[in-house]
Amino acid sequence: MNAKNYMVLIIPSKSQNEAFARVATAAFAAQLDPTIEELADIKTAVSEAVTNSIIHGYEDSEGEITIKCRMDEYGVEIEIRDEGKGIQDVEQARQPLYTSKPELERSGMGFTVMETFMDEVEVYSEKEKGTVILMRKKFASLAKEQGVSGNEG
């Protein structure tokens, strides 16, 4: 991605920071004049990714979550990174309704939600080193200007 603009946000893995991360990311993406629906999609996906880092990555400890956003002529790329415990089996974790925390009454739909609202979602994780979630969203108006199909996800 050839970035036209970017931002980096580092927050403690506290639940009250989830809303801030969601709004900050949407405010950054708003520079590209997306639709209200596209902004809502980004907010929802970021919320899920940050919540996963807090609940699953760091569990009962505290660490940092790094959010990097980059924009290009088609839309935004959002990276959510933690240095938590990592995901033991990424493919299993991406299955709908799978949760490693059933005692918390989690729905197990975090990755499914991210994949539904974003055009692309990639997950990289290493046990005891952390997880990186890379999400891309193309904005229909920008894709149309560029002659590219947008919002395939």
C-alpha cells in the first residue's frame, strides 16, 4: 500500500480504550469521505479487534495495543497489534462461534464480524509474542473514481 497519509495510536489494553480506538480510527478514515455505512463498518471491525486483544491477548494482565492506519487512493488499511499471549490456532479461532473463553459468555464471532465488515482480514499470531490483525476497507466512491470495484467484503 502506497500510503497517502497514516497514523499510529498506542493505547493501554484497558476496556475503556476500545471506544477511543474505534472513534479515532473512524475519524482518520473520514478524511477520505466514506459513507456513514463504511465508517460504521470500520468502527465495528476495530472494536472487535481491540476487544480481542484486551480479552484474549492480555487476559488478566495489561499491555499495549498499537493501531496503525494507512490510507491510499482506494481506502484504508488498519493494523491492530498486541504483544500478548498469541493465538494457539488461528484457523480454529476464525471459525464462527469458536471462543476460548466460554465462561465469559463470549459469542465467538469476533473474526466473523471483522470479515463481514471489511474487504480483507489477515491474522498473524505467534504464541507468547502476540497477534497482528490487518484489515482493509475500500471505499466505493474512491474505487469508482479509480475504475475499481469496491466493497467486495
